[in-house]
Amino acid sequence: MKRHLPALSWPRLEEGPIRVACHFCDALQDAPRLHEGDAAHCCRCGELLYQNRPRSLARATGFSSAALIFMALVHSFPSITIDAGSVRRELTILEAAAAMWRDGNPAISLASVFFTVIAPLVLVGGLLYVAAPLRFGIALPGAAAVTRWFQLCEPWSMLEVFLLGILVALLKLGAVGDIHLGAGLWALAGLVICTASAIAGIDRLELWDRLEIALNRQK
Ligand SMILES: [Zn+2]
């Protein structure tokens, strides 16, 4: 395992050394503090134990803010416009869900709203609520509960599945009429990229450790 002088407050070493077990070979070993950009590897098998990602809180804050802006655009502009003879239809995600409800598919309508609107909103909104003030060492009220909730929502945010679904549907709908891609679809692509980058920007363990340090300081 690479060892560095304590420079940053992650992982915490406030009450003596902490130990970590390797997920691959179960070897129990010291968990040293890491400089930004460095990673700790297992002393026995060499697998990655954890890493201190560079500018993790800044990345999580920046990408989740951008994701929220893209989310507003997704719901403001139509994703696709269908021209079929005299009929012209512009659809946003919510209008598509409402159309499914009217067509007698309430379960699918509710599921699509949950997977593509509610879960992603809780995910990026929660990450921004926790990560932005943590950059200044502050934990806002309920930050631990918010972290638990947005991490629960993470597997249920299915924006990329929805985007792929739209692209496949576009191929099928080409036979029905003229299809025009709207600003909402490009915003959806931006939202998918920013949401994935926001989540990848910070390690789960790191977020919890930094949150715990801030909460202990505020006691
Ligand atoms: Zn190992």
C-alpha cells in the first residue's frame, strides 16, 4: 500500500489509525490518508481499496448544478416532434407520461415519471444540497438523511435507459411520419452525461467521511 503524510482530511484519522478490509482478498490493513488524486491499493493482491478523487466536491457540485439546469430544459422543450399528415404533435417527457395515462396505462405512466423525473431529481438535487456546502466544511440540516435518500434513488434513476428507448422509438416512428428532434432531447443527453459525471465525481465512502467530519465539527 502506498503511504503518504497526512495532508487532507480523508479518510479521517482523528481518533487514531483506521483499518480497511480488501473486498477481494479480505486482508485487513491500515487505511492511510491520501493526497488528492492518489489511490490506496491492497498490500496483498494489489486491488484498489479507495481513492481520493481530485476536486471531488467541486466536481460533484458543478456537475449536479449543470444536471439541474439540463433537467429544467428537458421539461421546457419538446424532445421530439411528429408530423404525420395534418397531425403535428410535440412531446416532452411529462406530456408523454400524461398521454400514456389517458391511453389507459397508468402504471407505466407513473413508473416512467418516477424513473425519469422523481428519482433523478432527488439524486442530483440531494447531491448538490450535500456537496456544495461541504466544500466549505458545512453540513446543512438533514444532510445525512438527504445523502441516504439520494443514494437509495441512485439505482432507480434510469435516464440513460429512457434516452435509449427514445432513440429506438425514433427508428420505428420514422415509418409513421416526419420526426424532428427537439431541444429537449439534446438537453436529455446533457442531463445523462452530467448526472453520471456528478455521481462518478465523488466516492461514496469519501462523501460519508467528509459529512461525518463536518457534523462532528458542528456539534
Ligand atoms: Zn486484496
